[in-house]
Amino acid sequence: MSLKNDINMVKEELNSEEKFFEKAVVTEKFIKKYKNVMIGAVALIVIGVGANIAYEANKNATLREANQVLLSLNANPTNTADMQKLQSLSPALYDVWSYSQALSNKDVEALKKLQNSKTILVSDLASYEVAQSLNNVDALESYTSKQGAIYKDLAQIQAAILLLNEGKIELAHQKLSTISQESSLFKVATALQHYGVK
């Protein structure tokens, strides 16, 4: 009995080793067949990770350099070389700096140029400042008709004040009534609607 058990155990071990070798052969064939694909995939992953690291490093270096140029421009706003360098490094940051300079110098012509800025926030704020500086109802109305105007309600109130000063009370009240209750300027608009009522 024991001999029979030993023979069965040896047969099972041989079968398991045979299966192991079969799997090893299949794996070896698979690796040989797809070796180039696997090497290519690993190479692509390594190249992708390396390119991403290089891109991030370049982006951070450009950001640091743009910040240094901005600090230099704040110290000396008339340095044209720094202006050009900032514009090439970060056009959006250059537009923000130009906007701040135009505001501090009350330069309406510079603000008019910034109305065409690709930086949406700068473009909108410059449009508002130009409309406000003209002190004209039509200019303010043109600004408020722009989609997504940041200072839409404020421009409406300014236009209404101009209309009230011109004695066009009914038209001013119509403008003030367009300001929604959710607006932070709603109370101001409500107070102004009582102005000029006879």
C-alpha cells in the first residue's frame, strides 16, 4: 500500500512539474512574441513621465522669472526691456500689470487698448473703466449689455444717476428696476428709485 501511495505521489509531483513547465513555455512564447511591444510600452511610459517632469520644471522656471520681472517693473515701471520680457513670458500677467498702471495713471487710452485683452477679466474691467470715465449713459449701457459683465449692476446704477441728473426720472427708474434682489446693490437701487418721485 505504501508503495502504491508513493508511486501516486511521484506521479502527482511529475504532473505538477509538467504543468509548471508548460506554463513556463507558454509564458516564454508570450514574452518572445510581445517583447518589442512591452519594451515600447515601458519606453513610452518613461518618456511620458520624463517629458511631464521637464514641462513642469520649465513652467515653474518661467513663472519664477515672470515674477522676478514683475518685481523689477514695480520698482521701475518705465523699463521697456522688462515690459517686453514680461509680455513674452506671461501675456496675462503683463495685461494685469498694464491694467494696474493704467488705473493708477488714469490713462484712458491704455484702458481702451486693454479692452481687447485676451485675459477676460482684464478686458471686462478695462471696458467698465472706459465706460465709467466717459460719464456717458450710452457707454455704460453698452457695457451692461455685454454678457458676463462683472460690474453690470454698478454700471446700471451709474447710468441711472446720470439720467436722474438729466431729469429723465422715468428712464432712470426703469434702469434701476432691472437690478435683481440678489444683487448687493439692490438696496442702493431701491433708495435711488425714491429720488425724484413727485
